[in-house]
Amino acid sequence: MRQSGLGGLTAGIPRTTPGSRPGCADVTVAYDNEGRTPIRSGRIVITMDVVDPLGIAWAPYRASAPLPVPIAAGARPAVTYDLCLAAWRVTPGTHLEAAGVALQG
């Protein structure tokens, strides 16, 4: 599902890959500015779940970051965010997975 909300800016489905450190994940989000003007400000909120070995999502967490501005009209940048929780929250056998994104003005 694509998330829209800032002018013509949309954010694609987040892709999660294991991070380089315990308790971390790399989340890549592809943006698409379909509007006529550049995006000059805003934030992205990424909801993450701690997922156990059976695939059950536990304990949702949210992280936010500034958008990679400016995003020119017609631009489609992809940005990777390094998201981490305290290692005790992501116990052995579990991992972080991005569950969704929201754009904020």
C-alpha cells in the first residue's frame, strides 16, 4: 500500500533487510513526487514490529525521521533508514520488520 499525504508525494511499501548490528534493521522506502513542486519539508513515520520465529508480530514501535528534502517534482528517490531498538527488545530468534509508513507535514 502506498502512503500519500504531502502534496504529490507518496511513499511505497517499506522493504526490510537485516541490519548490521543486533536489534537493527535497514528499511528502504521509495518516494515518488508526482506533484508539480518540490517537497521542502516533512517527516516519515515508520511502524516496526518485533517478529518471532513463527512469524507472529509483537510489540509495535514507531520511529520518525525527516524526509530527504528537497524532493524535486517528478523525482523518485529511495532512502534506506537504519532503525534500531535496544538489543533486549529484539531477543535472539526475533527480528525487526517494517509494518507501514506515514507521511507528516
